[in-house]
Amino acid sequence: LITYDLINSSELHSVIVDGKLAKTVIMHKFTELVLKFGGWREHHSGDLAYAHFGLLKEVVNPCDIALAVASEFRVFLKNFNIQNNTSIECGIGLHYAKNCL
């Protein structure tokens, strides 16, 4: 399971990127990365979201996959900040449970 929560997200209330709210652009990128690595974005609320890997289909190492998503998401946010003159950070949590069903 990977979770993220945006820090300084109040800066985003008036930021529009390509005609969309910045929070929407950020959420779409997170979802895109999760899907790219075979996961499923389960839920989002406000400026946080979570996704899981290995629940819908077997994956070899869900921890490595979640870490790859986290790393690419951080790179995206860094570039987003440069391009949009913002200073958004995020907290990312990785959680692992084996055979939880």
C-alpha cells in the first residue's frame, strides 16, 4: 500500500495547469504512475490518496513497485514546482502486509 498527503497544498487553491486545478493534475499523475506499475488507486480525499499493489493480481515484489511509484511521484512534484512556481511537498507512506485476506 502506498499513501501520499500533500504538504503546503493550500498554495494550490488558485493554481491552474492546462485548464485544470493543480490538485487534479497531481492526482491524475499519481494515478497514472500507480497504473503504470500495475497497481490500483483505491481512494482519494482532498489532498491525499492511497493505492495498492498485488491485491487484484499477483506481483513479485509489491514493495519495490510501491517504492518506484513513490520515487517517480517525487520527481514529478519537483518538476511541477519548478514549472508552476510552487513549493508543494508530500509525505509518502509505504505499508506492507502479507496474506492479509
